[in-house]
Amino acid sequence: MKILTADYLLCCDDDFTIMKDAAICFDEKIIEVGKKDEVIKNNPYAIVKNLSPNSIIMPGLVNTHVHLEYSANQTTLVYGDFIKWLQSVIKNREFLQRSCDKKCYNDAVEQMLQSGVTTFGAISSFGGDLEICYETPLKVVYFNEILGSNPDFADDIYKDFEKRLQQSFDMANDTLKPAVSIHSPYSTHPMIAKYAIDLAKENDLNIATHFMESKAEREWLDKGSGDFYNFMKNFNHNPKPMTNAMSFLKMFEGLNTVFVHGNMCNEEELEFISKNGSLSSCVVSNRLLNNPVLDIKKAENKDVKITIGTDGLSSNNSLNIWNEMRAFLFSHNEANVIELSKNLIKYATINGAKALGIFDGGELKKEKNADIVSIVLPNSITDIEQLPLELILHTKEIKSGYINGERYV
Ligand SMILES: [Zn+2]
């Protein structure tokens, strides 16, 4: 049993409680959170570690969306336009996958780990990232992705998907949970999507999907026109969308789906998402591909649970979640900076944990898993209200980290 004490403790509960001169007592689970003197008095046999001045204790962070298999990308993929980027991914995906050796995977995960991420949602297209997801001390929801627009190839697609899913079942343990991802409504035939969703339901697996990321996707699903029409013409003389937005969404009814992006969602779609899952917002990716960023006011008016995803290094220059939060903060100048900072920390902790749903963390509260990180600010703060903003402005790496009570940083 251990006790950590610090100047401040962020519970990341619904009320966003910040405690001063606080402590946390834990083993695998959190035993008590409260005032330093009381926690020490109530747990006399615990080993006490007083963290350095200006330290902050908070829950481990959650990155709800990352593609590790593209971690070799630095200057290969083309930014500035969603379709051009997609074409460059298709052209270079095998090269990028081949180029990501063990060190490349390690470096990618290390960026998340050092930034304080204790849980992430990995979207796996080929299974190349399974080993690193198994080896890392971090908790991983491992989303095996399926896509394919031609039902004639369905048998081969199912075979490949089932093989990858089985491999992830074989490696599953307390920190690695197999899950299912449907790539998107423009790339996955509804029959193939339904097959994978049914599999997820039968096996009680988490599920994720990209949805309404670009203007091109909106136009294509609504009208069968726009940039996607020209793109699809390369494969088909008379291309038509395989589904529309609402029919696609309805396949996920009653599940706790991580919908990724959602920048182009209308109100009806946001309402559906709010009742059937959460939204992973990836602002750096959106910016690089010239997509709009999420309208947070519109999403919050519908009570959508927003979470933070870095996306992969295929559309980001960093997997550090604080870099992502800083980008989010500066991309949303319509929102009050103090209020948004507070919300951002909730998006990256409690909301992310609820979205991924399996690991009971994201909050410092009795009986939650002891996924805890500590951060040291450069100086003391003068106003507690500023703390979330100061954290986002100054944090690059954590000072220490615990997963299920075990120290890993
Ligand atoms: Zn993605």
C-alpha cells in the first residue's frame, strides 16, 4: 500500500474537484483520496512518498484513437486535402507498414507513455502492432479494423479479419482487450459492417468507427457527389454511396461506440452519438487534412461525450497527448480558455475512460483502478482556477506513473 502526497490533486470527477495539500492511498485500486494529513492518519501502514513542490497528481490519461501501424510516417504522406491524403495512404501503406520496425513501434508508444497516457485505443489494420500492444505496460483496447466495399470479396475479408481477431484473443490479458473497428461508411459495405458489428455484439467487444471526418464524406453520403465521387470513379464507372449517414449510424444502436472525428455531423447524428457512444476528436489530424474541427458547442448541446485522440503519425507529428490538448485549446478560440482547459482534461481522462469502457480508470476515486500520474509545474500557481490551463500549457512529460498501482515511470 502506497501514499503519494502533492500540492494538488485533480480528481477528474464530474464536478472537477481539485484538492490542495492532498494525498492518495492505493494498492491495485485506489483506497482513499483526500487531505494529506487525514489520508496518512487513516492508513498508518502505507509507505508515504511526498512528491516535490508544485507537483500535481491526476488520473492516467486516455488516448481514444491512434493508428500505430503508420508510425514510420514523417514526410511520406500528403497533407492539405483529405482525398489526396487518402490516396497517399493507399499508395504508401505497405511501405510505411514495412518501415515500422520494433524501434519505430517502441518510440511511438513511448511518446504516449511519457506524456502520461495509461490507456489507449489502437486501431489495427494489419495486426503489425499487436506485439507492441501486448508488451507495453499501458492498457490497450485493440480495435481490429475491417473494411471493404465489394461484397464479392466478403469471404476473404472475413477470413483475414477473423484471423487477426483470433490473434488478439490469443494475446488478450488484463491490459490488452480485443475490440472491433469498422473503418468508415464510405469504405465498408453495410453487409461487411454488419458482420463485424454482430461479431462484436456476440463477444461483447468494444467497437469504433470513423464517421463524418470531411466535407467530401458529407457530400458523398448525402448526395453521392463531391471529391469522393471523383475518387471512387477510379474504381467504378458509376459509383454510388453504399449507405447514408443515418442508416450507417443505426447499425451501432445500443452499443457504446467510439465515433471518430464527427466534425461534419448534423444535430440528429450528434444526438444519436450522444445516446450510443462517444466522439473522439483529433484536431491535429483534422487540421493537417484540411478538415474542419469539431463544433464543441453543438456537440455539448447534445450532451455528446467528447474524448481526445491523437490519431496516428499518419496525420500527426506527435503522439504526446499534451501536444494534442494544446492544439485543441488553440483551435477553439470561440471557447473560454479557462473553461475549455478544464473540459479538455476531462475529455482526456474520465470521458476517455468511459468511452473505452473496459478499464475502470480516468478518475481518482475510491475503488477505481490505480492508474495515476504525477506532473511537476515549473513554479507555484497563484490561482487554483488557472491550474488546468497551466497544466496544458507547460506539461510535456510526466514525472511518475502507476498502472494498477505498479510504478512504470
Ligand atoms: Zn483514424
